[in-house]
Amino acid sequence: MIPDTAMTDSTAAPAASPETTFPTLLEHADTAPAATSSARQAQRQAFEANKLKKRLRRLVGQAIGDFSMIGRGDRVMVCLSGGKDSYAMLDVLLSLRDRAPLPFELIAVNLDQKQPGFPADVLPRYLASRGVPFHIVEQDTYSVVKRVIPEGGTMCSLCSRLRRGVLYRVAGELGATRIALGHHRDDILATFFLNLFFGGKLKTMPPKLVSDDGKHVVIRPLAYVRERDLARYAEVMAFPIIPCTLCGSQENLQRKQVAAMLCDWQKRYPGRAESIFNALSNVVTTHLLDRSLQDFAAIRASGMAVPDGDIAFDDDPCIDAGARSVRFAPGD
Ligand code: SF4
């Protein structure tokens, strides 16, 4: 029972396969026009679409496995905003659920925040066509944000906080054991730099964590997926996207700066984003300055060689393994 929100519940929607209900390029390949060049193009597009779908499935599966996101019998509440990322997350999770060796449940949840012009019929229609159980929660957080934030101010932080609170509550009411959010690799990188540049902290969005209220486990199955792949997938699958700009909010200036920086790096230094992302999974706590992670007062020479002992950054091709192994005799 959800006391102060209206909820649309559809657990009896007819099951239907995504390939038969949504205009994928795979379908176009089947009905390609007779002209040979168009047929070839359609075939190529179908091939690319299929490859993309497999890549997303592989990366999501890998992230779920690496971070133990979903286990046997979990009830996963998939938060659906109507944007490309959450549509893709639901689509890939549905496909993995159907193939997974362990049974788990998916429930899609959308929060209708009562933004002016929000097309309330789009998501229920889509979800019913996919045969996935869903709930639409209606709660007017839009008016609250408008009332609290002065005209022209950035509303996203408060809006997200309110949305989070409602979603946590709904997760409890639905008995969900996991709350799945559609943040992707580039969100994780951007958040890392926001914290680094403006917050003075080394932290980002982890793939799995306990919710603010301590009652839920939040997961990010798209943690390994690039945003551009999600954008392409949304095109291929023709998801009925609902823009997150209906509220007319200005994007946070700091977030804008970080996004521009990452975009510039993407063009000028291929591989940099991957290197930073890998670094987030390869933290050497002894080589940082956080006294809560290491008891510096207790450091003593052990007499044993430590492979990376005092090497801070010597990733120089000129220093090869041979050079590093050179030992000087006393008096050299
Ligand atoms: S763009 Fe609007 S709806 Fe989206 S998070 Fe920001 S304030 Fe909320």
C-alpha cells in the first residue's frame, strides 16, 4: 500500500518479446527493400546493432558478476526515468534475466514528478508492451523544487534528492531487495572529477552501495558501459525517450565544465578515459595521504623488499624491468 502517492500497477501485462514489439534494425533487415545496396546497408546495420546489443549484455553481465550486484531470488526495482540510459538498463536486464542461471525478478518503477508536459502515457504503454511488471508513482516533487529553489537556480540536486527519497520508500513498499539505477561509466568518471575538483575528495558513484537511509542496496548495472553506446542503442531500439528538460532547469555549471573536459579528452587523448576508469578499480591506498586508511605512525622497515615500495609514478618506457632490477654494491 502506498499512502500518499497514486500508483499505477500493471503486473498482468501480456508478455511480448522486444524484437516483436519494437522497431529494431534487425527487423528492418528482414523487410529490406529489393535494391541490393539498401539490402546490404540494412544487413550491415543489423549486424552492428546485434554486435552492440551483445556488447551491452556482456558489459552489464560482467559488472553484475564483478560486484555481486544480483543474487538468487533478488527482486530488482529498475528505476526508469524515460531517458536513454534507464531504457537500455531495463532492456539489457530483461534479456539477462531470461538467460540467467539464477532466478531473479524485475519490477520497473517510474516516478511521475508532475513536471509540466510530462507525457504520462508513454512509459505505461512501453512497459505493458514489454510484458514487464511496473509501477508508476505520482508525486509532485516538481512544485516543491520550484518553491524552494530561487528562479534561475539549479534544481537538479534537490530534485534528485527528493526523487531518491520517494524511490527508497517505494522500494520498501514493493519488497525490492535491489534498486537499479541507470548511471553509466561516463557518469562515474564525471562524478569522480566533480569530487576531485570541487569537493576535495577521491570518490565517485560505486557500482553497489547501501542507500542513504541504510535500508536498501543500490546497484548500477551500467557501470562499465559508455554513454555513446547507450545513445546508439536507444536509436537502434527506438526507445520512446522522454527528455529530462521539461522542468527547464539549467545544468549545474561545474558538471558542465567536467563534461566539456572529458569530451575534449575523449577527442584529443584516446584511451585516457579508460585509463582513469581502470585506476578507480586499482587503488593503492598506501600511496595516498589518507591517515584513516593507513596508520603512518606504525610504519617500520621490515627488511623485506616491497615491489612497488617507493615508486610513485615510474611508468616510463625508458625504465624497463631490467633497469629496475639493477642493484648497486656498497661503495658504487
Ligand atoms: S533536469 Fe529537471 S527533472 Fe531532471 S533532475 Fe534536473 S530538475 Fe530534476
